[in-house]
Amino acid sequence: MSMKTSDQNFKDRIKVQMKDDFMRESVANAQTRMFTNRQKAADKLGNWEQWREMGMDIRNHVLENLDYYLHQLSESVEKNGGQVFFARTADEATAYVESIIKAKDAKKVVKSKSMVTEEINLNHVIERNDCEVVETDLGEYILQVDDCDPPSHIVVPALHKNRYQIRDIFKDKIGYEGSEDPEELTRYVRDYIRHDFLEADIGITGCNFAVAESGTVTLVTNEGNARLATSLPKTHIAVMGMERIVPTFEELDIVISLLCRSAVGLPLTGYVTALTGPREDGQTDGPEEFHLVIVDNGRSDILGSEFRDILRCVRCAACVNTCPAYRHIGGQSYGSIYSGPIGAVLSPLLGGYDDFKDLPYACSLCRACHDVCPVKIPLSDLLLKHRQKMGEQKITPTGERASVGVFNFINARPLLWDTTVKVGATMASGLIRNGKLPVNLGAIGEWTEARDLPNPDGQSFRSWFKNRK
């Protein structure tokens, strides 16, 4: 699975998802629950806005000095006995991992949840080397078993599936014969994949944050799978986006406090794991080799652009959990592993406008995401910048550009505007019947497809306002 998850037209994807009543109900319930828990956790911490300010300052400081901290991190990892590879592109990153698989003659890889490995399509590369890859995060495992179904949420990838669907998937694919009880389903998977940890040659993880000073890789999870994937296989490969760094453990404490509360509404997740290099003499567990793959894949370009703020993201999905557009269309409508407001900004930057030009318009610009982002990313402002750039590059449809040009021309001339709105009001009174126009074309047609227009009285607002008693 790569960053792009569908070749279907964006509007066609939306129509399919809008008809999925379970998905919409599940997303709405999850958003309500996560948003409520996040607010409670933030209130309990106290001084939440000050914490957000600290988080923003830490992330900005790292981005402003990224070359220094990348150098410090690489030196620290190598000092601890690990190996570091800087990958400019997704192909370079996957080629390096592939070289390790071939060198070890690996037959099985266990993975914990990682967005960046999905971004670079790592699973496909592993499998083409006749090496089995097992997703050990429960949500990711459900999607993998279900013929690699795309994720619908950054933190809860299988959010769009209910317990009955999951039961049936496990029954068809892995011989499950139990009930739809979540605990029973989880116990079965835990037992079913336990041998994979023992048999795996390589464990692959992402990296929530790397501590530059010590060379430590930190994993924030709710299951114990990441610890098994990093302690049992002889080789551990951590793959991280180049911006996911904090200077010291002091800053790590702050950003993890923000991440956990924003993602799951808890002071801490089930597990916060700090790994510093391969195991040392006398230690009983841990890998014999540790590799850190630091991925650029377009991030340098973002760093030098007007979209740099998006690199502050800590992947908490708080913006997803409050987005009204996401609530109605679900995560799979975005056609990217990154969904919601963060996906609408990041996907076009990493994947290009050709594949993701529709996503900046999947937003009402309500700015709710501004209020919940723990590191104060101005997401709706960045979406507007996308729209501006696409307009400047003439990526938007010709008809849309022409209509906006006509509107700007008329709007800049008060007398012409006044005449136009009067004529339009008069015409509308004769055309609109039962909330619909006789002919629906272009953007107006799409807008009125699910809405009823008000019955007009033949007056423009300005005329009504002047004649009011």
C-alpha cells in the first residue's frame, strides 16, 4: 500500500462513502468520544494553551535547526552501536531496507504501526523478496487480513469496520470461530500471531520521536506488539520522517504529554518505549543490530516553502477527530493514508497535485482544527494556500477560473453589481421551483444536489434592506 490508496475519482469516492451508514455513525461516535476525552485530559493537565505554545516552540526550534539535530542524532545512534541511513526518496529508503532483507536472507518481518512505512510502500518491497510481512498492530492487522483494505484514520486505521465485519473477516481468512466480542477477537489474534514474533528475522517500526542528544527512538503505542517486534527479532529497523526529532528527553516529555492527550484523551498511552541502539553485552533481550532510516521524501522541499508549519505535526489526529467534513465522508474518501485536515494539507505536498488536487477543497474552513492542534498548525490557512497555488498554476478547472474571474469583475464595480443582483433575484423567482433549478450545471449543480434552495421573492437583499419599514 502506498500513500495513494485509490484510483477512483474523488467525488465518486465520496458518493460511495456517504452511503455507508455504519461508517458515518462510527466516525461520528468516535469523534464525539475522542474529542470529549481529549478535552477532559487537557483540562485536567491545566494551562493547556501554555502547553500548546511550548509544543509549537519546540517543534519550530527543531525545524529551524534541523540540520544540526539530524547530525547530532546520527552521531548519537552510531555511538550507541547503531547504523544510520539518510534516504532522500522513498525508493532509496525501501532499497536500503531491501538490502538488509537480502543480506539476512530474511523470510519473515514483523511490523508495528508506522505511517511513514506506508507512505513509502515498504510492505510491497518486502513481499517482492519472498519475505512475509506481518502487521502486528491490531487495526493494521485487520486491514492486512482483509486484502489490504486502506486505512480510514491516522490513529485508528480500522475505524470504518464494526465488530461483526471483523468477526467475519477473521472467520474467512484465519479460521476464527468465536463471537463478535472485542476481547475474544483480540485474544484470538494475540495467540494467532504470537509465533510470528518468535520466528521473525527482522522487526520494523516507525518512530514517534527520536531524541537527538541520546540517539533514542521513542514509540508511543497502546499495544505491546511494538516491544515484541523490537526485542525478539535479531535485527530492528526504525523508519522515521526526518522532522520527527526532539533535542532532549525534557522536550520529549512535553510533546508526548501533548500527543497522548490529543490522540486518545489519556495522560499516557499503554506503552511509551524508549530504545537506544542494539542490545549490549549482558542484556537478555533486544536486537543484535539496529538500523535507523531517516526519510526525506519531499520534506526538505516543504521545509523551504510556505507550508513549513505542517512539519510540526505530531500525528495525533486531533484535527481528524474534530473535522466536520471527515465526519460525513470518512477517511477512505481522501484516497490517501493521511486523511482529514492533516491529509488534505500533507498529501498534495508529498504526492503532488495530480493525485490529490481535490483534497484542499474537502474543508469548510471552519477552523475547528486550529483550536485542537496541540502544536498550533494553521491547517485551514495552509489549505487556502493550496487553493491559491492551484489557481496560480491553473490546475483548477477552466470553468471555475472563468466564473471567479467574472465574479471579481462584477464585484469590483458597484453599479454593475447592483444591477446584476437585481436581475438575478428577478430571474431566480421564475426559475426556482421546489428548491431546485430547472438545469443544474457545474459547481452549482453539485452544491444543490443535496440541498434545497430557498423560495425567492424576487427581491435582492439590498432592495429588501432599502425598502424595509
